[in-house]
Amino acid sequence: MNNDLQANAGEFSGHLREVVLHCSTATGRGAGSCSVHSAAMGLAPPQGSLLRSLMTLFTGNVIAQAIPFLAAPLVARLYGAPEFTLFGIMLAVFNLLSVAATGRYEMAVMLPRQRDEAAHLLRGGWLVTIVLTMVLFITSMGFRKQLAGIVGVEQLDGVLIALCLLVAAAGTQVFHQQWLLRERAFKSIALVKVVQALGITAVTVLLGLLHNDSGLVWGYLAGWILFAFATWWVVQRIAPVPGRWDRSASVVVLSKYKDWPLHNLWPSLLNSLASGAAVLWMSGCFDAEVAGQHNFTRQYILGPIGMLTVALGQVLFQRVSAKVHGAQPIRGELIRIGSWLLLAALLISIIVTYAGPWIFALVFGEQWVPAGIMARTLVWGYAMQLVASPFGVVLLALGRVRVAMVFPVIYALLMLLPLAFTHIAPEQFIILLTVIEVIAYASYVLIVKYHVDRYEQQLKI
């Protein structure tokens, strides 16, 4: 449940970036052209309506994140570090597979001018997800003994089944969600997200009270199944998908939008892999207690930070896009925002560095004091994410779509470095992970700065 905080904290800002990124890349246009193309299809609402829509989605996302976060003190006392280790591994793998399972076709659902074509694309996407999920199930069950040895869990069958069901639920749900976005059903999207959070939290707590060691896994699965069903139900009620299943028509539409999996899948996979690499490296190099403490720290420091970055990302994209279209300077405002972010990051880092163990013991219980000790180091890398992440949307607003793909490559390459240091102590390994986070996101800031400077120079010509 709690890893959902970090996975979804930036969900809407990530969705916003991906719509522009994939739309622009698939059509060979920049961010501005993508907006024009969407408007031509009648998909782009007026500026004021857009802002209200963003706030509706953002409010639902914040409420959905707040529910499991408020339940965290109870959940932390119901489950131990080994349970968080297994759950963290499953979630890191799930985040990667859920990207691959859809082929990124879900982002193309917004593009067709005709609803019938979008409907065929949606149904074709279901087929892609179902086929890839079946391949995943057959492969994982065939190699379950080898996987159990790698993970260090004797009985892995239940987790593998849950993982396959998660991929299927997430794959079908995201296509329905994109359909609702196309139909501008923003309130419904926000509502079903809250329903998912309530489902995950309720089942996780219930299974914890019943002393089920796999409660984190099954609670997360229950929430996703509820999420998928609720989204499907909303689609049937307010925006039914027209027509019927036509295999040949779906194949034709999938072929038409083949650039999405060909050119946009790999950056998303790299980003998901790099984001989950720290969890996988800690789990593979150290025992379940150490890995679980690290995963716990990652959840409850990155979660609140993610809530801040999602809000800033939305506001920045809207403001910078408007100024770029009006040929106005943006550097001054970005410097002011960056200064405030840097101040906030330093404040958070200092507080956690000096009071982390005490805060974790007070809020989560004495068993999580080691997580608070780890947080003293890890918070500096997470703080760098707070400073850098909101500025990623600036590249898209400037139309530098291909440049935005550079960061996932840098991040993924840097996350390979820990493979050469598996022999070091946990404390040193955590320092290494923190240094990697700082370098990766500092490079992100430098890339954005370079292109902002170029934009400002072009204004003077």
C-alpha cells in the first residue's frame, strides 16, 4: 500500500508530461504543435477550463495519497521489515511490467479524431495487455523456483500470481482511464482514484490485523482490482465505448500507432527501471531486515516530497507553456521558484538529518528506528529530487521533447554503478545510492538550465 505513495505521488504530473512527450514524439512535432493538434481534434479545453481540470485531478490524487499516508502509523505496526522487502520488490517489478504490458498504446487513445478509431485502439490495447500478461504468467511460473532463490523467498507462487493479476488489472484500467480523459470525465477519474486508495488501505489493515504476512501484497492487489472495476463501471455509465470488437480494425489501428511502442516505450522502461533499481539492489545485496528498513524510508520520505513536486509540476507546465507561446522570458521566474525549492529541500534535509530516528520512532514505532537512521543520508538524494523534478516539464513546454528523453538514460546508467560495489557495508551502499540520486537530478537541472538559456537568447534576437 505505502509504496503507492511514491509510485503515484507524481502520477498526474507524469501523465501530463507523457501526453505531451508521446504525442510530440509520435507525430514528430514539439510540445506546442501537440497542443495545436489536440485543439484541432476538439480535445483541448480553454485555458480556464484546463486549469480547473488540472485542479480536479490534483485534488483527487492528493486525497488518494493522503489516505494510505494517514494510515501509515498503523500499517507500520502491523507489518515488519521482511514484509516491506517483499512488497517493495514486487512493486518495483510491477511498475516496470505495467509499462511494458500496454506498449504505451494507452497514451495514443487521446489522439484519434474519430471516437470509433479510438475505440478500436482501446480494444486493441486490451488485447496487447492480455497477451503480454499471459506470457508473463507462463514465464514466471515456469521459472518460479529460480526466482524464489534470487529473491530469497521459499514460497513465491502467491506473489507471482498477484503480480500477474496486478499487471492485467493495471493494463486494462489505464486504457479505460485514458478513455475517460478523452471524454473529459475528470471528476470521475479523481473519484475512482480515491476508491482505489480506500480499497488498498482497508484490505491491508484488515489482513494485518488478521496477522497475514502477505497483507501488503494482497491489499495492493485488491485495491487495483477495485480500481479497474470502478473505472470500467464509470465508463459504462457515462461514456460507453462505441461499437463492438473487431479484430481486424483493432490490428489496423495498432499498426497505425506503432511508433508509440517503437519510440516511446524504452524511455518509460528506463525511467521505471532506474526508479526501482535502489529497491532491487538493496534487496539483492543485503538481508530482508536491512532492505525492508531502506524501503520503508524511501516510502515515507519520497511520499510527501512527491506531493509537492506534483503540484509544482502542474503549475509550472501551465505557466511556462503560456509564456513560451507568448514569447515571454521565463528564466527569472524559474530562478525564484528554484530558490524556494532549494530552501525547502535544505530545511527538510536538516530536520531529518538531526531528528530522523526520533521522528520515525514516534510516528511509526521503535522497530523503524534503523529506517530513521538511513533517512539521515537518503534524504539528501530525495531533496535533490524535490529541487529538480518539477523543472522537467519546462523542457516539454519549450518543445525539447527529445531532450527530455536524455534524463532516463543518464539515471539508468548511473543506477548500474552499485553492481560494482555489492561487497560494501549497507551504510556505504546507502551513501552511494544518495550520491547517484544527487548527480542524476543535478544533471537534470543543468540540462533544463542550458535549454532555458538558449530560449532566452533566442528571444533577444
